[in-house]
Amino acid sequence: GRIVAVSPTYAAEIGRPEHAEGLDELLEAARDRLTGIRNGIDTERWNPATDRYLPAAFTAAELDGREVCGRSLRRLAGFPDDHEPIIGVVARLVEQKGIDVALDLVPLLANLPARMVLVGDGEARLVELARALAERHPDRVFVSPYRDELAHLVAAGSDLMLVPSRF
């Protein structure tokens, strides 16, 4: 069998006693079967030039379609069609991802000024916290359960992407 770690760097780190939680000898013996796979995206599936979920296509050289995606995202979230940046978050709502830290930003959004679109599912406590913040600040944050088409629109239509993680 093979052992897969979350990245090549982590695969190298977990062979050392200070990072292996007592498994360093076992992992060292299995070094030839230990592989790290870097996190990333499928660049074909998430290519805005060909993404079937988007209302308009765009490329780095031709950004008109990106503005169409941004307007579509604002409309869906119930935000005005203004120039305040949208912070997009597509994440599992779990403690490990640090989503609570991202949610701590919500009360500050009016002062930035910016808005947030959060798409994801997860731990009931964090889902409820996100929903409560959206109810309290509907002009600043929009929260939705994960839907593939919405995740693609958030990635294409947001001005900034926030990818929280505790690790």
C-alpha cells in the first residue's frame, strides 16, 4: 500500500520525530511508499474561458466577462451593483479551516468597505454562526450551502478570494 500526505513538503516533514507524532520510525521505513500530493485545482474544470457554470467567459487578456460574472454574483447575493469589492470564500465550514476567523471579519466589512460571499457546508455550530451573521449583516455578507455552480461563480466574480486554514 501507499501512504499519501497533503503535500510534498509535509511528506518530508512527517518523517522527522518532531512532526511524526511518534510514527517517525514507521514512516521512515515506508519512505519509498510515502508520497505528497500538492493541493490545487483542476485548471480545465475551473478555467473561466470554458467554464459552463459562468454567465460569461473571460481570460487574463480579455476581462469583460469577469465583470459580467461579478454583476451576476452581486445580483444573486442581493448586493447593490457598486464598486465595493467582494471577498469570496468557498470552504468547508469546519474548525480546522479557520472559518471562524474569516467570520470575525464580517463586522469589519462596513468599515473596509467590502462584502463577503461565503459558500460551504460543515459543522452545525459554524454553519449557524455564518447564517446568523448573514441575517445580522445582509448588506455585507451572503451565505449559501455549497453548490458547484455557485462555487464557480464566486471564484469568477469575486474581487478577492479568502482561503482560511489553521494549518
